[in-house]
Amino acid sequence: MTDLSKRSLIKLAALTAVASAALIGCGKKEEVAPAPAAAPAVVEAPKAEPLKIAFAYVGPVGDGGWTFAHDNGRKALEAEFGDKVVTSFVENVPESADAERVIRDLAGQGNKLIFGTTFGYMEPMLKVAPDFPDLKFEHATGYKTAANLRTYDSRTYEGAYMAGVIAGAMTKSNTLGVVASIPIPEVIRNINSFTMGAQSVNPKVKTKVVWVNGWFDPPKETEAATSLINGGADVLFQNTDSSAVLQTAEKMGKRAFGWDSDMTAYGPKAHLGSAIINWAPYYIKATKDVLEGTWTTGGVWWGVKEGAIDMVSVAEDVPADIKTKVDGIRNGLKDGTFSIWKGPIVDQAGKEVLAAGAVADDAFLGGVKFYVKGVEGKVPN
């Protein structure tokens, strides 16, 4: 082999070695950088269960008065808190042993806040509350409490007084009529306040009363209203729950008031105004107390000042000066410059029950069991 041939073979071998090394280098796997660790999954906190709230109603939600007003308050509560609450109600719960059964059943259904909306539920709620210490019970218009039972009420006598002012100005016979429910201080106080309001503009007025011994009984309410009109009353007031009194006045050509709710539509010609209750502010407060853990027992009594009571839809034919007077009373009740129960006040026998200049406190108002001067008849035992 020639030197040239040897050199060619050596060169070829060298080139082959270089190519092989290059191929080996190209075939080597690159080390892959480790993938970043996955972010830990976000675990959402379990959503709080809504507060279950129940209402026991003494009448039907469609009564147009007392229960209708409470149910409007329940709806306002739902609108305020949305999915934080779930509400339910049972209507037509009698003030008897059935009330205890219904309230106990509502407690057993997981409701954490229960409202009993009439005076006659007081004793049944007192029996049930100790058996469910983790629940909160609210009783309307009562006066007995427990560690987990609170009372709440509205100063309906403020609306009654404003109605009386209008009635005193509008009566032609100077005889007013009241269809009354049950002879407890709340109702007697309203009859007296209505009469005192009327006397403030017309000292000649007298008030006749017919008791029906029930809160919601349209036939009896109709009968009582008819009796009062036949007895000379030309303006009627009520402390019952239905619209029957106003409807009777409409049929018989007399005047009357709505009570607890705006009843204008039930007797537009007879309607002089409606003394309404707005339960929404209190129901919202009570629910907020439970949700925030600030609920405490005791008693709450709200009126015009807190937005719980008002006189609305006053008839167009009521004199302008009387409307102005009612506006002044409303404003005075709001800012504390006007007191309805301010002496001197005497009972129907002429005995002084509140001295001149004295203002009745809540203890006095809660124990009213007498008629003021101008109210006829006797308070039932």
C-alpha cells in the first residue's frame, strides 16, 4: 500500500470517529426540568346553613288586618336577609292547647327563631321554651319572659289616638262605636286612647263598645258593627282583625277606620284612614340579633318613633286643620314632645287616674283596666 493510500485511510478513520462522536452526542437525552408542583387546591369553607324562622298566626294571612300585617313583616325579613334565612308560617292557630302543640312542632322542625303573634300564645310559649334552650322564642303583646323568650309589641294606642282625632271631627251624631275583641289592657287602652283623641277636638263625643270576645270573627264583627250603627254611632273603630267593620259601615252609609293594615280597598267610601302596624323593623332587628349572636331576653315596645305605627290614607274630606293636627301629633310622638297619656285623666266615674301634668309610664299603660270618661258601659271581667 502506498503512503498516499495509508494517509487516505487514516483520514477516513478520523472523520468516521468524529461523525460517530457527533451521532452519539446527538442521541443523548436532555435532562428535563422537573414540572412545577401543582398549586394546592383551594378548599372553600362550608356555606353556613340559613337561619330557619317560623311564625304562628292566630288568623289567616288574608285577613286584611293583623295577620296580614305580620305576614308583610315576614316577607320584608326575607327581602332583607335573602338566602341567610328561610321562613315559614302556620295560620289559624287557636289560642288554646293547640297553640302549644303547633309551637312545639315548629321547634322540632329545626327552626331556631319562632314568633308567636298573639297574646293568647304567652302561656303555651312559656311551656315550650325551656324544652328548647338553644332556640329563641318571640311573643307578641305578652308580658312574661324566659331566658330564651322575649316579648315585643307595637304601641297601637298611638294609632288609635290619631284615629280618634279624625273621628271627633267627622262625627255628626257625636256617638262613636268600637268593635272590641278581648278585654285585656291592650284593647282597653286603645278604646280609651281613641276616645281621648276624639275628645281633644270634640268634648261632646261619647263612645259605645261591643265586645265580640275573639280576634278574628267576621260574622260577629259584622253583627257588632250593625248594632253600634243602629244605636246611633256614625263613626266606627275596631280592635279586631278583619275588614268586616269597615265593610259594614260602607254598606250602611257610615264611616270607619282600617286597623293594623291599610283597609281602604274594603270600603273606600266609608274609609277615614287606617291605623297601621309595620312589623318589618322589629322582625329585621330580632333576626339580626340571632344571626349576630346578640339576642337577649326582655321586652320591646315600639311605636311611631321607631316606624312601627302610623295613620295612613286619610280621607280627602277630612278637614285640612285636622290633617295638620294629626301630622303634628305624629311628629310629636316621633321626637318625644307629645304624650297621649298625660294628666289630668279621669275614669268614667270621674275619679282621677292620672294627675295633672303626669305622664303615664309603660307600667301604668300595661295595666289599664278602666274606661276613661266618655266611654259607656262596663269593662268585662
